Amino acid sequence: MARPDHIPANHGAAARATGGRLDVVATPIGNLADLSARARQALADADLVAAEDTRRTGQLLRSLGVASPLLSLHEHNEARRLQHLIDELRAGKVVALVSDAGTPLLSDPGFALVRAAAAEGIAVRAIPGPSALTAALSVAGLPTDRFVFEGFLPARAAARRAALAQLAGEPRTLVFFEAPHRIGATLTDMAELLGAQRGAVVARELTKLHETIHRGTLGELAAAARMDEHMSRGEITLLVAGRGIGSTSVAAPGGDETLLARTLELLLPELPPARAAAIAAQLSGVPRSAAYELARRLRHGD
């Protein structure tokens, strides 16, 4: 029996003989040496590489000496490309799906294609490898037994704060991707809504030359972002300890009415009073009935 990591020399031809296949291929997030031999073979054997950015993936393929044809597949054209790719797979072609960096579908296009291929009974194969999500978790020093990946927070400030308020009671480690130009504002909002003393990590430029891991409380990291311009450069993965982990903030026995009022001010423009009150009550420790009464008064300008 062949070893599990053995790659047949005529791998693509074998796949075409038994029908098409979609390979979901992880590519480096910064360091080219992280590309596995299996991933390189999959890209070389593919009849077609569906790439988020054909220019970027083209550079990768050229560096590997691979000449597989490229087709763009991104959030703006995935719906239009879908039927063509399914037809190619039905015809017995091997298609490799890649994103700009890391593992496809993690805040990247490809979900519609994978789902459609699976629904058609087409083989879908994972070629695992680099991922900013797992790389950041492995070095953060925060609990990894349970975590939740939230992708990118909303770009608009009010919507971002509303989303954070709903996550404030989450006990699992929170993992986000964030645009560099928003990291300062996001950390400031997190310090206010999740608690300035909650532990967090900003993992920047993972696996690259200027990789930097910033550890501290949300308050400390928000202050650092205001002082250090380098924190707002490059690719960023942001991790925050779950509620009750790495935080010294504890609600007063009767609840924090100041926090209640501030949270409602942030949430009411985005949510119905009942929903805003439920979240604010959980955050502040104030009874839900009292939170709803205040939400009602604030909504009516009382």
C-alpha cells in the first residue's frame, strides 16, 4: 500500500478517468516555504485554477514553475462563473480553488462553488495548509479549546459597535480579521464594549519578514495603536479572550447603570428596544426589565 502522503505521478489523469474533482488548496499567507509538496502537485495537475486574484496567483504559479490555466473567481463574479465551473467539473476536469492567501472560504470566496459541486456529487478534496486563523491561535497564548471565528467586523462604526455588544458575553476566544486602517478604532470600541482589562492579541504580518505579535489588555492595545503607526500596517488577525478569561472587570452586584446607559445609546440606533435592552442588561448586570424601561424612555427622548 502506498504511503498516505504519496502523490501519484499521473494524479490529474486518474481523476479525469473517474470524473471531475474540485481541490480546495491552501496557499502561503506570507512565506512561500509554507506551501506543501502536495499543494504544489495539486496546482500542477489542475486543468484549471480558480483564483481570487489571477495576478497574485499567477506570480505564485510562476515561482513554482507551474503553467496551469487561471480563471478569476471572486465575490463580484462568483455567481456568474459558477455554472461554467460546474460544467467543467462535470466534463471530468480537475479544478483547483485558491484564495489570495491561506485556506479558501475563510472570509474568502468559494463557498458557492464548493456547495454546488457537493450538491452535484462531484468530489471535493481538501489540500490543507497555511491559515492566518490557526497560525494566530497557535501563538496567541489565549485558550484554544473553544473559539469562535467572526471574520471581519462591519466597517461602519455604529454597526461594528452593535456587533461587538452582542459578542460581549461570549465565553469562547474571539478571532477576527481586521483591515489595518481600522485596527485603532476597533480596539477602542472593544475596550469600551468588551472591557478595557480583557486580554487580547494583535497578530500582524504572520509568517512574513515583519511578523509582530502584540499582547496585552484591550485598553493597552488600543493605546498602543494610537502611538505605534506600524500596528496599522499589513495583514492583521485580532484575538480577544472570552468573557471571564484574562479580564479583571467584574460588574457591581446591583449592575452598572452607567454602562447600561452608554450601551443603550450605542445599540438603539441599530436595534429594536427589546433586543438592545437584552444585550445591554447582559453586559451591565442590570435587570432586563429595568434595561427595557430605560431603552423605551431613550427611544422616546425622555
